[in-house]
Amino acid sequence: MTYEEIVRAVREIFLPHDVSQMKDHLAIQVNIVGEGEGAFYIELKDGELHIEPYEYYDRDLILSATAENFLKICNGTLDAILAYTTGKLKIEGDLQKALRLQDIIKSVKKENKAQKKKTK
């Protein structure tokens, strides 16, 4: 998987979902290691989510993982806390802010389940 494909996949997971109720600010730099190596950022600001293929210097934290593990975390098949405790995810910075990303992932997962029920 290339760097561009990874950023596109993360956008496809998060951007269609409503985060308008999340008014706090969260700025995360994601460092992908191994295949598709590169850095991008995820920013939640004023109820809007931005995912851009750039480093983010005014960040709350840095997450580092392989593309495979990060995408599993994003789509909810790998718990972020478990990934952190087993060394599959490294976190530098504010751990409370990292838990906010977990909240966004749970919200996306919940919304996906609701969408699936509607289409059945």
C-alpha cells in the first residue's frame, strides 16, 4: 500500500461521518512506518475533521504505527489501547488526547452499524 493510498483510506473511513458535536480541538500527527512510510495529520477543530498529507507541528500528539495496524485501529478491528499496550502503536504526547481519537473511532463504528441496519 502506498502513502497516498493510506491517506485516502483514512479519509474514506472518517470524513463521511458527522463530528459536528465534537467541539474540542485535537491535532494528531500520524507517522506510518514500514510500507507506505510517511506522515499526515488528523485535526478536529470546531466540529470539522481534516485529514491532510502533511506533518503537523502544532500537534497534541504523534501516533506511530504500520499502515496495516493504523487502518485496523481506524476501522475498529484493532483496539487502540490494546495496540498501544502491545507495542503496535506508539504515542508521544498527551494520552488523554489520544483517547479522544478512540472516541471518534467508536462514533464512526456506531454510525456504520446504524447505516448497515438501515440498508437491510
